[in-house]
Amino acid sequence: MTVDLSGARWLKSSRSASNGQCVEVAFLDGDLIGVRDSKNPACSALVFGPGEWEAFTAGVRDGEFTRA
């Protein structure tokens, strides 16, 4: 799937460190969500549908991705 990201408004967490090790998120038309690396914004972004995004954010809230 190809999505036009030229008009995307990319957001970064206010808790992001200034060292550039962040991801940015854009809420796109068609209920899609884009995610990209803030260090290299010219590279391809990942694009998720609403169900995929909800599953991911639920996993983050539940600590599913926290290293032991």
C-alpha cells in the first residue's frame, strides 16, 4: 500500500530526549497512523490501520514491550 505522507503533521512526545532517539507519529486520512524514525525522516514510514495501532498502544500501556 502506498500512502501520501507529504502533508502529514508529524508529532513527537514531549518526553522525548533531545538526543534524536525518537519516533514520530502522524494521524493520516483514512484512519491510518504513520510512524517514522525522527533521526531519518526521509526514510520510509510504517503505516498502521486503527486495529493494529490500538493493539500496539495497548501493549505499550500493559508493559508488553518492557525489557526485564
